[in-house]
Amino acid sequence: MGRRERKTEKSKQILIGVALALLMIMSGFGVFLGTQSNEMKYGKYRFEYSTNYPNERIVLKLDKKTELPFYYLPQETEFINLSSAVTNKVKEAFFIMTSFDPEARSLQEIALVNYYFNTYLKDQSGYNKIIMPGLLKESPDYALPVITCANATLQTPVIIFNNSDTTSIVDEDNCIYFNARGIEFLRLRDRLVYSYYSVIQDE
């Protein structure tokens, strides 16, 4: 085999190698795009990346008038058990009380949940749900009333923010416990709101 033939053969091998490498890269990129696209859908609902909400990752345009920001996609929250009875209790409440331990951690996340509920939970007439925040015990750092499960009724349920290593929502006698820590409180918030607006259908 002459020098020119060997050179041509070597060039072919290099070109084949480059083509295979490009094919692998493009295939991986296609899979990545497909995965991203699938993750931004949930049933009939489509999500967009958030650009206007600094504390949220994604946005759901529920209808022409309603836009809801979220931190988690529905599929990232649906492992949390939530009875439709709890969601209906929140929907039908005259107002909702929330309470937390002023000496506990996760105060920033708890404040975000309270703000979110006050801003985005609407009643059947389209008005904001009344959210009354409180404390589990008195504190000189907050001008808030003491609210405990003793204040809970069917018409005025109490959501208790309970710092816990287990992420769950537990309903006990009109007291709804948000058991979580740190940013997981936002996961519980999103789980409840997805059910509230029937994005996730619960039994």
C-alpha cells in the first residue's frame, strides 16, 4: 500500500471517528431536550420557566386570567399523600390560620408559604383567601397572636408548620400539620395548591 493510500485510509478513519462522536453528542442532546420537554408537562398542563418570580422556578398558566408560580413540578410533589378531604377543608374554610414556633428553623421558608397562600389562594368568587398567621407561643420578636390546634374548627382550620425530617401533610381534628424542614415546606405548599386547583386529582 502506497503512502497516498495509507494517508487516504487514515483520513477516512478520522472522519468516521468524528462522525460517530458527533452522532453520539447529538443523540445525547436530543435525549436531554426530550427529557426537559417531558418534565415541563403534567397531563394537560404546561409549565414555563419562571422569569418574573424570584423565589419560584416555574409558572403554570391555569387559564387566561390565572398564572401560578411554583417551586416544584407536580410530579415532584405527588409522592406526598394528601386526602381530598384536606383540600376541600381548605377550599371551604371561611379563613385559614397558620402557626409556627418562633424559635424553630426554616422561618424564611415558612414566611414564603404564608405570603404565597395569602396571594394565590382564591375563593370561589375569585377573592383572596384570608390567611391569619400566628405563633405557637408568645415571642417579643413578632406582633402575632398565639394560635394552636385549640383554635381550629371545620370553618377555620389551622395549618401548623412543624420542623421535621419527614416531609408529610397530616390532618388531625381540623389541624393540618405541614411536617418538613427548609425548602421542603415549599414542596408541601405546592402539593396542596396543585390539589386546590385540581391539577393533581386526589381521592
